[in-house]
Amino acid sequence: MDWNPHNLYRRFFDDPRAMDQFLSEIHFAEWNLLQDKGRPFAEGVAELSARFPQHAHLIRAYHEHWEDSVAGPIPGSVEILRALKAEGHPVYGLSNWSAETFPLAYRKYDFFRILDGYIISGDVGLVKPDPAIFNLMIDKIGYPASACLLIDDSAQNTEVARQLGFETILFRSPKVLAAELRQLRLLTNSSFAT
């Protein structure tokens, strides 16, 4: 998914530098991770608004217009997911995502139904790169880490997973991912053309 708070906040800022300064000032990434870990949005918005009352309307806007932070699927990624499934590989999702906002995306995008299962961090109170969430995933799916490939756009997440025994790919683009999957013989040229 192309999730980025900039997608939402562009309507509030004419200057991208001012937007970045705001996100940095309120420590957006750290704050948002607490919602991904299960904290209710209302509680998070109240806490951050109390600390930064001059930005309360912008903080509320993230909760009220969260769907605008998602631009949609990254072109090519869903096609890779479908191709892996067509090749007979089980596919699972493991995401840092608020339990409140994931259902909004799940209803909007049908490709989530391709997954054989998933763990959403906000549902379990754990976030990547905590090893516990990776262990919870392998317990859920019934495969050892050594039989699993984790694809993630965070080097920190892939490094922890690698240390736990997963094969890993750091996602950079669908084109690069498709090439790496072909090298691992998980995709054939006939199942996915770039």
C-alpha cells in the first residue's frame, strides 16, 4: 500500500518543508506507531493535542481523514501477490497497522482477500520489529521461520526477521522485487511479466 501521511497533509500545507517540519515537531512516526500497537486513536489524538495545542486541528485531521493517507496499492505489487498465489505459494500479511483503520482499507481493497491469513499489529499489541510479532506469525501459519520469506520495506524489520531465520527481501520497487523472486524461483516469467 502507498501509505504516507503526506498524502493527507498536502491539503493543509502549501509548502512541503512546512509539512515535514510539522511531522517532525510532533514526532509523528513515534506517535503513530502507538496506534499501530493498539492505542485507540481518540486517546492518541487527545494526548498529542494536549502537548501541541497549536496543531490540534491537524492532529485531529489525521484521524478524521485517515483514508486520505492511503493513495492505494503500489502499482505492480498486487500483481506480484496474485502471481505468487497463482504459482501455489501461500501468502500472508504481517503489518504495523491500527486495528481501527485496517478494516477501512480491508473493505476498500479486495486484494486483502487473496491472503491466506494476516496479523495486524493493532490487534495483537505488538509491532515490527519486535521479534515477538514475527514469532506470533510463524506460530499462526504453522511454518518454521526457515521456510518463510519476509518481504518488507523496512531494513530494520528485514534484519530482525533474518536473525530469526527468515529469508528476507527488502522491498524497493515491484520491478526489483519481481526480479528477486525470479532468482529465488518463486516466480516464473509466465506468471508475472514486468
